[in-house]
Amino acid sequence: MEGQLELLDKLFPGLKLKDAVYTEKTNTCMVNFLYNPECFKPDNSNKSILLQKLKEIIGDYVNIDINFVNCPLDKRAIANHTYSTIINTFPALNKNFTFDDVGVEIEDITVKIKLKLSPSIFDYATSLNREKLIAEKLKESFLADFIVEFVKKDITTQQTDAIKNNLEFMASIKSAEDKTVYELFDIADIIGKNEYTLASDFSKIKTPVENIVICGEVTNVQRKTYTKSFTKNGEKKDIEHAFYNFTIKNDGKFLYCSIFPRQADEIKGDLIEVGMKVCCFGSFRLFNNKLNFTATSIARCDYKREDIKSKIKTVNENYHTVFPQKYVDYEQSGLFDEQEKELKGSYVVFDLETTGIESSKDDIIEIGACKIVDGQIKETFSTFVNPERHIPADASKVNNIYDNMVADAPTINYVLPDFYKFCYGSTLVGQNVAFDIGFIYNVSKKLSYNFDNPLEDTLQMAREKLPGLKNYKLGTIVEKLNIVLENAHRALNDAIATAKVFIKLK
């Protein structure tokens, strides 16, 4: 059927099939066409002809609608779209890349694009023939043939000195109230998976808080059950589930906790014993006007108290090394067609690529993030990070990041201050956020930055709101939600896809 749909382009000059999106809830297939207003008019007559052809191809079992997207060959529009495409889709190319690095020339229906790239990125992009890939990507959105050429850009002495001499944030210290944390080690999972290295002092929590790590010694534990009803094939059935109530103490303070494991993990709760030191990930919630802690994971561990004495760095006044970019997505306004939903506040959805899976031993080599403000993706933050060590072959096989790609990238001590500023005042969101935030916590501790942002996990959200998936990997979730994920396992691409998942599920 896809080939037949593409033949519709030939019915009219200046018309190009963009895509077709099926919405199960309304049984509607929306067919989107790009058109050049100088060659095609989206009037009722032409729409009627197209609808008739579509019914012949698709059939009458679905409702068919047509949407026309005006796509004139305007230099400014093409330059804007080219810039956003490089920033959003090709993060490996956007180091020191600005809007002024895009040149556009139009000859008839051929568009020539010149992209200025820094020397190391130029060599990398040319060796992989990225010109052709970018040209094909741009052709999807415009009724034209594209020719993309890379031009090597001179990096000025001023730019290199800005990185080398960017030292004022190193002394950016403010007085802060003393803070107690607990360093976790010798962690052995019981229920769920714990990848955190720091826990908070639960005695300081006085109001409901989502997604926090605490620790203490178990003083009592009780196994209880509850009954959950469900209907299958018209027959009502009851299933008994187990849950555990337990109390922990730390520095003379006690906390009442609960955990409701999945059915497959229920028996593991019997491993929780009095006298055992544990760490838990979960949330503080009010129940009967009392603050209780509900855990989603628990692990045996040992811990050591650490008092942080007024050594937390402030938010930088300006970005210095990694500059956020405006996010442009022509499909964003129509992305969520089910219903209008209010999502107030600021969220930063982030993803990391690393040299391995252990936050205490491995290093960050790429950060990708996007900021959601009141339900819309507004900005992106993307950079390679030079780990100052060889990237293991096993890691490169997963993320396709190699030593030569990060050779000219800034090191983490220059990147983290800007990422801290980008995240300040926002809730942090990730797919299995425990993994990525563990790396951030580890390096922020070394550099005296206090990432105490609230956390949200799209993995947990998907398990709750999309029951029955074969697995809960990001690729499976976005496929279920009809979200496009290009170049998986690259930080910015994964972060943008995760942001769209978050908006849909929140």
C-alpha cells in the first residue's frame, strides 16, 4: 500500500506525500501532504480527487482525512529547518554549530546547502558521507532536491580561549545550609534494582516528596496480603498479593515504610530481615494525615554518613561551554491528538551515553537533554564529553561513539556547570532514571554541585499505564505510542523520544 500512496504525488505537480497516521481510538487515517503553493492549490476539488484515490487504495473500513502542509521554497524557512534538523537529529555534528553556519541557495527546484563544521567534526562527517543522509532527511520535508556540502570552519582563538580560560564558575561558591547525606556501598538488590550511590537523611523530610533514596537499619518487618479482583473472559477472579511493612532507623530516628512488589518478586520480600541495613528508592506520601514512605525498590547495603558543609556551587549567570538550542519540531503541535492535557511546570528529560554501566567507575561521554515547559519541548542541550580515557569497544558497539568523536569535546568539569544551570528549577525525567542520575550524582559530588531536583521515571510510568507490553525498553514504548525514535542509543535522540513519552503518559 505504501507504494500506491507514493503514486499520489504524480497526480499533481507540487504535491508530495509526507506520511499517514492512524488513530485507533477514532478509527481515522490522517494523510499528510506537503505542497508548494506556486504549483498546487489545496482546494476542495483537488481534495475530493485525492480522497477518492485514497479510498480506492485504503478501503472504506477507516475514516480518511487529508491535511495539507504549506511548504514554499523559502530560504529562511529552509535554513531554519536545516538548522533544527542538525541540532535535533544529528547531535554528533552540532559542536560549535550555529544558525550562521547554514548557507542556502535555490536554483529552480534544487536547494544547495552549505554547512560550516569545526575541523574535527568536518573530518568525521565527511568520512561517513553524512551529506547524503542530511540531504535525504531534508527532502522529506520540502518539495525539492537537496545537495549538501560540508565546509571546514576556522575556530577562532577567542573561542578556544573561552574554553581554556573559563574559570569563574570554579570559584562560584555560596553559603548553604549544612546537608547530611549517606554514601552507599556494597549494594545487593532484594526487590527491584538500585543504582544510586547517595541517600538522603529521611529525618529532614517534612512534606510529600517523589522519587528519593533513603537508608537505615530494619527494626521490624511484617508480611501482609491483600486481594485484587479482575475479570477474564467474563469471569471474575480474585488474586491474593503480598506486601511488606517495615520500619527502619537511622541516627536515632525511625521511619515506617511499605513496599508492594510485583507478583514475581513477592517471595523476595522474605529476605528482608530485622537488623539488616537497607537502602530504598520511593516516595513520601500522606496517608491518614501522616507522612509514610512507599518504596519501589529495596536493597541490602552498607552506608556512611557524610555532612556537606556549605560547599555548594551556585547557578552560573551565563552558559559558557554548552549552549542550549531552541527546539523546532513542526509536528509537535499535532503530536498529542488524543486530547488537550495540561502539563504545567518545567521538566528536563535527559539521557547519557557512558563508557560502561558502573557510575562509580565509568565516565559520561555524551549528554542529551530537552526542556519541557508547560507541556511543550522548548530547548535542547547536547554535547559530547571527553572522558580523557579510551572508550571501550563494548560501549562503542552500543552507542557508536568512538575516541576520535570526543577528542575535541570539553571535559565534564566544563560541561556540568552548564548542565546544572539548564536543569535548575526543573524536575529531572529519564527512562530508568536511576541509571543516568547515578552518574550525575557521582560527578556532581566531586565538583560540588547539588542536583537535588525531583525525579520522574518514564519506565515506571509505562509499567503502570501500558500494562502487557513484551518489555519496557524505550524502543518498545515509543512503538506502542506511535512516536518516532531515530538513531537510538544517541543521547539527544533518546531524550527527545523519552520527552514525548513523558508528555503522553503524564
